[in-house]
Amino acid sequence: MVQEQYREVNVSYHRPVSAVFGMTVKSVRKEVRERVKEEVKMRWVEESSGPDMIRVDILIFFIMVNVSDEIVILKDAIKENGSKNSDGKYSVSYGILFDKTANTLEALNGTLRAAKKQKKVAFDAELLMMPRDKDVQVTLLED
């Protein structure tokens, strides 16, 4: 991700900020993209608070959709590449997960942290790093 523009607006004491970022996406799921685009269009028409207020809502909406889609990919990867542990839950080492999702998850650590916060996965670390944490087990808590 690259910051392309940054601007501070000096019209009030809270100094609003505007920024534009560019990024490379490894894969696009067209059906999800079209569904989100239509939902955003409908919300745009429904909103009466003006374009400045809706932009924040749209950004949050896109982030939520993206994270939930990434968590689905993460859960599938744990099932496909892991095995059931003694509790009957799927588990895989971070090293294997890192290797197997390199082309599908742009930000594995961000997805893991979001999934951990939502209690969908568990692992014994705040942040997993390669190669240090390659043997740490990531456990799927819910299917």
C-alpha cells in the first residue's frame, strides 16, 4: 500500500485530514465486489447526511466486508491444511498457514488478529512472525 496524497484542512481546530492510498490486490472476487458495489449505491441514495458523512460509512463497510471474506478464506485454509486436535478442533502451524495462504491473503497477520478478536481462532501470541513463530499452532474455534 502506498500513500499517494495527504492533505490537512486548516479551517477548524480539529484539523480534518484527507488521504488517498493506492494498493495492489492479488485477487478480486467479482461476485462479492458487485454485491458490495450495489449495497453501497443503495446506501448512498438512502443517506441524507451528504457525501462527507457517507464516505466514512462506506470505508468502514468495505473494511468489514473485506475482513469477513478474509476470515472465511482463513478458516478454509486451516481446515484444508490442518488436522483435528485432541479437542476435535482443526489446528495448523503458523508456518504452514503462512506458506499456503501467501497468494490468497494479503495481510495474514491482520486477518488472524481480527479472527482472534472475534473468537474464531486461537493462538498463543499477540503477533505471529516468520520464521520465529512457524511452529505456533493456530486453532479454529468455530466452523
